[in-house]
Amino acid sequence: MNLIFTCGGTAGHINPALAVANMMRERDPKCNILFIGAIGHMEEKLVPQAGYELKCLPGSGLSRKLTPAGLKQNAKAVKCVLDAVKACKKIFREFQPDVIIGTGGYASFPALYAGSSMGIPVCVHESNAVPGVTTKLASRLADRVLVCFEESKAMYPDSSKVEVVGMPVRREFIYGDREAARKELGFGDEPVVVSAFGSLGAKMMNQTMAELFRLEKEEGFPFRHIHATGSFGWEWMPGLVKEKGVDLSKTDRIEMVEYFYNMPTLMAAADVIISRAGASTCNEIGAAGLPCILIPSPNVTNNHQEKNARLLEARKGAVVMVEKDCTPEKLYGEIKALLSDPERRAEMGQNLRRMVTLDSAERICDIVEELAK
């Protein structure tokens, strides 16, 4: 079987595709898999690192602003789409895919459109309760539309081809071993906090983290803290942390990196994670059963991250803080409250695991195999 996965932009679009690709390769080691993404985005790092071939094409997102700059951006985006569709058709004639699977991001639309126009079965997975622009467009072309929530079915014009499958996560999140993970990372018995705010980073939250480091230093570093800045934050955050009086070269209690390439291992080792509330992230946290403090991004369509976060909060699996109210002092207080209450953390972990569709990747693979026939 030959499969095309198309996704890009952020890890939230890429990781679900990798989870399904890994499952397909387990089922059929001879399965040929090719990823298609956009130049200059996270897929250029994550996909090859996972062991898959990737072809990247020029891409540009749409602007919702009807200004001269917005219209210029959209003209550029349309040209990129047309060029990418032509390139995809050439790739497909050579690769001969049986099915094309899209998991989101504007980078996926040209491949889905090209595949549909060539009569190749097309499958789209939407991770959020509210479909994004790309999914709305692609759903009209797709043979099957896969969603995480029952409530989402009504948002598509043809509900007969919509199926609820949950969010695929890699097995490493589900079957993480705390003792083995801590040994691999060189951690002792100390409390461990992990924080990250997306593959690109979030300026306000990175500023909050820098101030949080200062508070941790003042109290003698009561826990080990590992933080991912994201690609944008990596450019300036080290300097800000130094301005706050925290010299990372003189302590092993705080570690700062650009991106976590070993997130399943970190989640298995951690006691608490602080993060955004994208659907992919929430499901990975749920699969790991890791108590969390969620700070939804305020800059997303239809405020979908807060809706994701409130769902976990209602099931007593998460603490939710709105970004504008998230001062370093309040956040530090929430961290310490969780770390001092192991019974609460255990209950949160159990509640999170109950929410996740652990066989989502298997369900999607079943559908892909059906389409391939």
C-alpha cells in the first residue's frame, strides 16, 4: 500500500499524522509512506526525525483582513496553492498513492485537492471541535471526514461521510514508564514540571516563564523545571532569563530548550505539565494521564482552545487559567498546590485517561484500509 500524509505548520497537525503512519507501518511493514508539507515549517524537523520521507512545497496562509496587505497575502496564497497542486499531481503520478490523509494546516489543501481531482481516495482528520478553514474546504472534496467529537458532525454539510474517531496519539504517550523515563533523563526523586506553549512559542507565556524562574530561584528551586521556548522564543528568551537574575549555567534545576523532541518520555517522567490546550496536546496529556495546568491561547479561531481546556476541567483533569489573568505568582501557587497533593494528582490522571479514545489510530487505519480497497 502507498500512502500520502499531508499536514504542516505546527506540531498539533503533524503529530496525529505520525501516530497513524506509525500504526500503518506496524500493520504493514512494506507500506510506502510519503509526507507532503510546506517549506520552512515544523514538518521539516519532525517528519524526517520520525523516519519518514518528506517533500516540502512553497505555501502561504490566507489572511482574514480585507486590507491591501491582506489582499496581497491572499493573492500570494492562491498562487502558492495553484503551484503546489501542480507539483502534487506530478508527485502522485510517480508515487501512485492508494489513499491521501490530511490532518490539518494550509499546507495540506493542495495535496487533498490534487488527489481528489485525480480520483484518489481522500481522508481528512480534524482535531478541534470547530473545523478550521482548510478542513472546511477539504471536507467537500474528501471521501471521509474524521472528527474527535460527536458534536462536530453537525458542522459539516454531508454528515453521512463524517465519523467520530477521537484523536490519534503515539503509543509512547499511552504506555510511558515513569521509572524508565526518569532513569533515561537522569532525574532523581525530585518533583518535575514540564512547560511548553506550542512549537512556535508564545511571547507572553515565555515572559511569564522567565519571571517564574526567578520565583523558583528565590525559593531555592523546589522542583526541576524543563521548558521549551518554541522557535520564536528561542531567539530572545535566554537573554530575558539572564536579566531576571537566573544563570542557567549554574543550576541543573531549570533546563530550557527550543523544542521537545522527546515529549512522551518527558510526560512519563513529569508530575505536572503547563501548556496550551490544542486538541492534539490535550489528547497527549490525557493519554499520559499527566496532571496539567492549561493556559489556552487567546489567538485562535472560535476560542477553541478554551473549549478544549474547559472540557478537561469539567472532568476534573485539569486546572485552567486564562492568559490575561495568569500572573507568575498565581501560576507558581497552582504549581505548588498540585505538587503538594499527590492524591489529587492521581485522581486527575485517572480522569484524564478516561476521556481519551486510546484506539483512535487503529480506527483511522481501519478506515484508510477500507478506502484503499
